[in-house]
Amino acid sequence: MCSKVTNGISSELLDFYRGEVLNGILYAQSDYDFKGAFFIETLDIEVDTTDDDLEKIERAIDFLYARKIDKEKAVLSDDLQLCIEFYYKYMQSRNHELAHLYQVISLPYFQFYWFYRTELIRLEAAVMLKHFENGGNYIFGKHEYLLDIVDSGEFSEFSSSINECLSINECLSNLRAYLDDFHKSDKGFSLHDLIEGMAHVISLFLSDTPDVDYLGIEVGEKYTVAFDYFNSKFSDANLELRWKQLLFLYYCYFSFQTYPNNGFESNKPVDMFIFLCEKIDSHIEVLKNNKRKYSSKPGHDLNPAIDTEGLSHANKEQRSSILSFFDLIDVIEAEAREKFEFSESLDHPKIRSLLSWSEQGGILWENKYTLANMLIFPSNYQWIESLYEYLMREKGDENAHSNEVEFYNFIMQCRKLINPMEDAYCCSVHHYTSKSSVILNCATRGGLSYFLKGLTERNSIDLFLYE
């Protein structure tokens, strides 16, 4: 059973909740106005497109496929060139959001943030439904958040039937540890900058354009400021950009091997990243020494974690660089572990199920070498896309995951319904709307009002009232 929740939640925590509860979206936006969003609670991705956008994308895909089959017959017009550039921008936006999925699946920092976000939804659901069961309602203008009623004195004690969930106080305290310093940039860049910078560089590799930044600086400089800091620490300007970017990603990777709670500082990933950046010169020296070793002894024993199929397509120079970098990963990890204690991965059924599915295909997301294998070898670029496709197939089936995602979406729309700054999704007919009267009076099967009636046996116009 959940811990009991009374109307004694601190005003400080409730103020935090009211200010941060809707900030569960990480997004990228290009100068073509693609807005890609990653919804961390449901692990879902959206990239806004119009029918005209989709037509351009389809034309580009058809041409690129035709050129692969027969280069001479595939004639590139100026119009098609624009479609191809448009397609690359779309794919980089999408790959940026897939990079956030990789972060959640692979790194303890994001695993626990996902957990607290989903726990908050479960708690909001339990509070809201218990309130409705007791004959209560929400009043527009008075209640703007689902937990507002906990503090209002409308009931003095709450106990949920949800198994093994956190108390509201514990959940909000842990989320606050994540978000208090989220945008703090007194060290030159923020935690948010580091998160987005990592996703941005991963998207360049997955889009096969590591040296051509099609997407540009999406919104402000948060996508590049952490990499710029990292780049400023180089005294050797001769390292190829691709290897610089991989080194940057592994500094990020080991920086997110911890997560904040009441006993940790929430900016520890930034501290770790800065610590590793001070090691750049020594790490480059390790790379050079290893490369000389592998160049002089081509038959040297391989790291068993390297994708040997991918490595077989590399030339001699590429092979020695790849082997050298895999050895450097171990060096970076050892130094990072000396500086900070790593956290255990989240042991949660949802995370375990995704990891287990990937393991059947030989992909070990929590393995420190997987990121390098995915980004160095083009044949592996589709790994994270395949995982997302698996998630979407599950979502379309009548199973526990599908029901869980639908329920999370339902609660998130209830959040938006009572918040005057948000548009809520009504149904397949009315779509998103800011007009609460449309939603409350809607009779469309499968809509928000339909679900409310099914769960509470009360009409939605009796659940949400006007002052």
C-alpha cells in the first residue's frame, strides 16, 4: 500500500509541484519548424509534420532508395535536393528524440527520473479517482492541478490501493532534487545543457551526418554549449571531429551513472563531466599510444565487446582507431569511478522487459560498449529505432503495456483539462482544445469524457465544475 497522504503536504513541495509538474517533455526544434518531443512518462515520440511535409519526405526516401539501386538513373533535380535536405532535418529531429529514449533505457540518472515521473502520475491518478469516489469534484479557477485538493482540506486523509508507490512527499522531494538545479548554469552550462548536448550529438551519428549539423542550434544554445565547453579543453586540434564527438558522448555517459536524491547533489553529473574534461589531454595520449600499438601489431587480441562484423568492414587505419577507442572507454570508467560512486541501475519491471527484449537480439543497453558499437558501425544505427518500434507494437496490442500507456495519457490529459494554460486532447473528433466545455460535453467513444464516465460512473460535467 502507498504511504498515507494527508493535507499536511508542505506548501513548499506543493509550490514546486505546481511549477514543475507539466515539465516532462524534452524536445528539439529545427529552423524548418519541426518540433520533436519525447514524453518521458510514456517513452513516446512525436515529430510535428503536415501532409505536405510527409510528401517531401516520401519523395526523398524514394529517390535515395532509387539512387542506391542505380545511380545513373536517379537524376537529382533542385526540387529533389530540397526534399532531401528537408528529410535529413526531419530524421535528425526524430533521432534526437530517439537519443532521449536511449538515455532512459541505458543510464541510471534517466531511469530514476522516468520512475519518479511515472510515480507522480500514479499518485495523481489515485488522488483524483479517490476524490471522485468520495463524491468530490474539481472547480475551474480554484483547482489548476490534480493534487490541489490534497492541500485544500476537502479531505483529511488519503490512502491509495496502488501497490508499492511512493508517498506524495517522497515522490515530490525526489523530483525536486532532479529539477532544482536543472537550469543552473554557474559552471558555464547546465544539467539540461548536458542532457540535450548528449542527445544532439547522438542524433548526428544516427543521421549519419556527424560533420554536418543539419539541424543547427535548435532553440538557443543548449544543444551545443556543453560540447563547446568540452571542445575548449583540447590542446590537440588534430583529432577528427567524429572521435571528439564520441569522446564527448562517453564523458556524458559516465556523468549520468548516478542520480540525485535527498542525499545527493543534483548537479553531480555536471561535476563529473567537468572532472573528465580536465583529463582530455591524457585521454588523447592514451588514444595515440593505443593506436600505435594496434598499428604495429594488427593481430592483437580484440576486445570481445567489439562488433566484429562491423569491424570487418574497417580499413587498417579505422581498425586501429576503433580498437584504441574501446580501450579508452575502460580508462575513462576507472577514473570516473575513482571520483564518484556509481548508482545501480533501476530494477523495475518496465525497464527489465525492454532490456530483456533487446538482449534477445544481442543488444545490451546497459553495457558500456553498446553506445560505441551503435554509433561507430553504420549497420547498428537502427538499434534504438528497433527498440522504439517494439514499444509502439506493444502499444498497439491489448496488453498491460498498452493499458499502462493509455492510462498515463488519460491522467496527463486530465492535468491539462484543469490547467488554463494547456490544451487537452478531447477525442478523435475534437482533437486538442482549450475549450473545457467541448470536452465535458463530448460523447465520442474513446474520448476523455468517455473514459472519465467509465472509471467513475459519473458524468464529466459533474466532476469538473465552473465557479
